[in-house]
Amino acid sequence: MDRNSFFWKIFDGRLPPPPCADTLGIEFAAIDGERGTVEVNFEAKPGFLNPAGNVQGGFLAAMLDDTMGPALAATLAAGEFAPTVNLNVQFHRPAIAGPLKGIGRVVLRGREICQLSAELLQSDKIVATATATAIIRKA
Amino acid sequence: MDRNSFFWKIFDGRLPPPPCADTLGIEFAAIDGERGTVEVNFEAKPGFLNPAGNVQGGFLAAMLDDTMGPALAATLAAGEFAPTVNLNVQFHRPAIAGPLKGIGRVVLRGREICQLSAELLQSDKIVATATATAIIRKA
């Protein structure tokens, strides 16, 4: 954890939040930059809905990606970034427009290779789970 | 393929397109409802960008999901739908705001279990690939 990393600069308001955070309605409910854990609130907007009136699965994937990404980003040093190289999502039940909560963690924090996992909940029920691999790079 | 399935009703303008199609800037360039293949044009909007100024990976996942989903949906009968139960995405290189193209296909078309795959390109280079499993259900 490094308070001068890009994640904490954004969190502290020293850098603007990325556009995708606004699109997904992100609010951080809890972050632990030492353990690599986060709780993130999202808002599924009407524009995310599929023909069945549920949230298109890809937007749930985007929320899970933006849960696991910050869990790792919060642990990085200044000048480091960590692109996701793969993302695996399991869909459990439909989600509707409105609030969702992502709970994410760094499962393995290697010097380069990191394994991440997350759950996405709506009304306290899991709607989707995910794992991802990210690789730490220096800018 | 059934011209009275929900996919073709939307395609023919007999049902409104889903909101997520507008959000992702979807235009169908080619569809084969017998073979289960599609080419889909997308538009990555400024609101999809991450702190590095690239498209957040989750939105690429959403595009891949909305390439594979229609490839299968175009083959369904009226009254059938096919929720995705898992989605696996591999990220190859960064994508920027602007046009992308998805190419998707039904790899295995079982009576219930279907295996799907897709590539997502920008400027003729693959930026991400994906596979998914979907299960055909009757409404």
C-alpha cells in the first residue's frame, strides 16, 4: 500500500475518478490496502438491461472486474499498474436495475502474478461470482 | 432459426431493442441464424474508460457477451431463451474509445447446453477473446 499510488490519489481526490466509475455508479464502502480487500457499491442503470429486463451479464462482469481491480490496485506502489489478463464469471441468478454490492479480494499477491476473486450481491443474494488474473507492471 | 423468436422480432423492429444494445452502440453487420454466427459493431464510449484512458476490461467483456448472446439467440425458437451461465474473457491488448467489432459463433449447439466463442477487434487487431456456456430454456 502506497498513498501515492494512482488508486489512493483517486480515492483521496488528488486525481479525478475514471469515467467507468461514474458509469457503473461506484462508491467504495470499505478498502483495506494491506490485505487487498474491498467492498464496492454499484448502481445498475436502466441502460444496462437486456431484452428480458434484467442486467445484461456483461455489465455484471464489468462490476466484478471493477471490484477485483481496486482490491489489487489499493495494494500497489506508485508507478505500478496491474492489467487484468483474464476474467472468469459465473452467473447465479438474474439481477435487476438498482443497487448491487461487490466484495473482492486478492487471493494470491505475487511480485508479478496476482489471483483475484469477487462476489456480486443484490438484496443480500449472490447474483454472480468471478476470478481473475492480473499482472503487476511498472509504468 | 425462427423468425418469431425474440431476437428476430427485435431485429425486424417488431420489438424495441434492449437498452444495453444502445449503451454498447450495437449494430449487426452480419447474422446467420442457421449456423449461429454474427458480426457485431460496437462503440466504446468515453464513459467506459479506466484510469489509464483505456476501455475498462469489463466493458470489453460486456461486448463479447453481447456478441455470443446474439449468435445463439438468432438460432432459438419462439418462446426459448438462453441465459449465460459462465463467461471467460482473455485480454490481449488495450482498447481505446471508438469502434470495435465482435465476431461470435455457436461452437456446440446442444438441445440445452451450448458452447460459444467470440473475438473482439479494434483496427483489425484482436483486443480480447472469450468463451461462454449458455443453457436453453423455455419461457
